[in-house]
Amino acid sequence: MSDACVIIIGNEVLSGRTKDANLSFLGERLNEIGVRLLEARVIADDTDTIIENVNDCRARFDYVFTTGGIGPTHDDITSDAVAKAFGLPLIRNPEALALLQQHYSNPEDLNEQRLKMCETPEGATLIDNPISKAPGYQIGNVFVLAGVPVVMRAMFESLKHRLVGGLPMLSITIVAYIGEGVLAGGLGVVQEAHADVEIGSYPFFRDGSLGSALVLRGTDQATLEAAAEAVREMVRGLGVEPFEEANA
Amino acid sequence: MSDACVIIIGNEVLSGRTKDANLSFLGERLNEIGVRLLEARVIADDTDTIIENVNDCRARFDYVFTTGGIGPTHDDITSDAVAKAFGLPLIRNPEALALLQQHYSNPEDLNEQRLKMCETPEGATLIDNPISKAPGYQIGNVFVLAGVPVVMRAMFESLKHRLVGGLPMLSITIVAYIGEGVLAGGLGVVQEAHADVEIGSYPFFRDGSLGSALVLRGTDQATLEAAAEAVREMVRGLGVEPFEEANA
């Protein structure tokens, strides 16, 4: 199974002003095509920081997705930094230029700042943006995407056929109004007996009651269902009726 | 100004099942006390991964906050990994044990799994948890916190007096229904003239209209206000009336 890392480039996420909406989308969609998202980083809009993280991550993961910093303003420095990370010249990409020339029928509208959105490292392959035209791109195993969620999502749909995935990750979520401390012993026993399934336990407070969400994940439906049945029996053995929750 | 990094330990965030709710809280609260959050990482529940990231981050940032993985179940491996990262033995912390013994008046309820919540690296200083008692802790410059948001927040309030901060980061957000491509040139000029203020531009689609949120950040109110006035004038010069938006 191939793996991936997401690099969210954004001071606005680190300052708490904006809640990132891209990570959960990418995590889910990658799961569906059998690419495992193993790490995500939120980093500052700083050229050296971007270079360091892109180079570290592209060496360690099969696929790297960056989001943010490819617009027309002074703080959009992602493409410059990615080109430097690869040691490639930043060029005005002819194919991207043609797309924007087509989009802005009045040539005056395609000002110097918007032309910045045509810049890619030399040799990049564009990623279609059906929403606002200015494209993303792929260079090596790095996919450079927009930060605006609606645009990022459309770009992901445009590029996903390029990813070599595997078996989709399946999951079952079993919820019970019972504290983790009560079920931890039994759950550990179930986990040991079902090593091919990854079992996570997530406590929550809901409507004043303490509960646990038990999330089982694996690539084989039968194995997963067997482990889920063992979890349900374990919970019933503690005198509580578990129920299923739709996965996100 | 001191800086910080957050390490979110959680397969459930990477799979997209759970949307992280802790990062924006920490970003905002750290800003208020003048500690700059420079990076956040979301990593998998894997011992080697946790060790590597804790050691990398504690060397590079003044403060590191981890969230998640300190409960009683088999997938709660944070304390074990943090102890290994520091090369310290994992002990049953006597002070933490006393807290739990007080909380669980029936000794049978304090089972082996819950006793795991008393484990810390040797020499750790506890962080009070007024919500569910099981404490977090500090070891060196690393603060180990719960993942459940309500508990994490309470722990942060318990520990924040230990942080050496600086001037709070102030911000003004100016919003205008105008595309980034139109204002990018003028905004770059304002940024150059106001180097002590960091100006970020964030495009958005709202009610079918394209707009830009211009976020100014700095530690001096007068400098910040002067830059904001320059941004307002620049936007008005483009024939659009800007308005202020409350910061998150």
C-alpha cells in the first residue's frame, strides 16, 4: 500500500483564525483509493520552512500534497519554494498561461500578479482546476494544490487517477456508553486476537454522558466483521448494548 | 518571543474520521500570551513515529504540546513513547496514583488499565485535569495533554502560567468583495511599506461572491492600525468599500 503526507501551508491555520478543512477530506479520499495518509504538517508561510518540509517529506512518503500559497498575492510563496526544494528554475508555464489567457478575455485583467499563478517549477505537469482555472501541478511525487477547500477538492478529483493505490481501507465504528477504563482490558484482548485489524478507542462526552467510540479498520471485510463481532460481544459482556455509527 | 509546536497524535484525525478541534484553540491561546505557534504535526499512533517527532520538535522549538494517546486503552502509547524519546524510565507516578485513588473511591474501579493513566516518564511534573482527573504532565519542554478537547483545554489553562511568553500577537481582519488578483499589486506595496506587520490574503467564496480576507498581524497596536488604514485606502481606491471582521 502506498503512503502519503499532507503539508498545509498556512499562517492562518497556525494562528487559529481558520480551521483547516482540507485534511479530513484528503484523509477520507485517500483511504478510499487505498493510499494511507501517514502524516500531516501545518507550517508557516516561510520559504526556508517550505523547502525543508517538502524535501523531508518527499523523501519519506510516496506522495506529498501541499495546500495553500499558490495565489497572486505577495504571501503566495509556495511555487517559488517548491522550485527551490527541487533545485529547478521557476518558469512561466506555457500551458498554464494559455489557460489563464483563455479565462481572462480582457488582456488587462491578466495583470502581473495573476501571471504569478502561471509559475511552476520547470517540468511540472498541471492539475486541472475546473472552479477558478488557475491550475495546480505535480512535480515528482509532490502535488501542489490550492488552499481554498472547494478548489482543492476539485483539483484532487482531477489528479487522483495518477495515484497508484491499493485495497481501500474499510472501517466499522461501534459506540457504547461506557468508559474506556471499563472496556480497556477486554478491548486489548480483542486487539491481540485480531492483529490484522487496527482498533482505536476514542472517548467522548455527549449529552452529559461518557462514552467510547471503537473504530476498527482493515482492508478485508470478513476479517473486519469478525473483529467487530468480538468487540460487540465484549461490550455486551459488560452489560451495555453497543450500537453502530455511520463512518464520517 | 518564544515559539511552539503542536504534535497531534491520532490515527482518527489522519483517517478523516475526526476533525481536530485542538489546533485552533492552542493557536489562539498561545497568541494571546505571546507564544508563536510555528508548526503542527498530525502523526500516527506508532511508537517510533512519536519518538522521532518528539525528539525532532523538542530540539527545534521552545515548547512542544502533544495531544492524544494518554488514556487507558491498548492504543494509548504516548507516555511510553515520550519516556523512550527522553531515554527515561516510565514509572507509575506516585502523585498521579494518589489523584486516581482519590477519584475512584471503590478500589476495584482502579483496574490495571486505568493505572496506566498514572504512568509518566520519571521526573515529570503533573498538569492538573479538573474534568476527568487523570493528569497530563510536563517533561523538559514537552507538555503531554489529552486529546479530548474539553480535557485538553482545561489542561492548557492549568499549565499556561509555566510558559514564558511575550507581547500578545494582535490582528485586524479587513474583508472586501474583490478578487485577490485585483488587489494583489496594491497589497504588495502596502506590505513593503509596513514590514513590521505581517499581511496575509485569503480568498473565499461566500453566497456566490468572491472575496478576500486581509489579515494583519503584529505586536504593536499603533503600527498595526496604520497598516490597516493603508489597506483600507488601497481597497477603496479600487472602488470597493472594505469592512472589518471580528477575529476568531
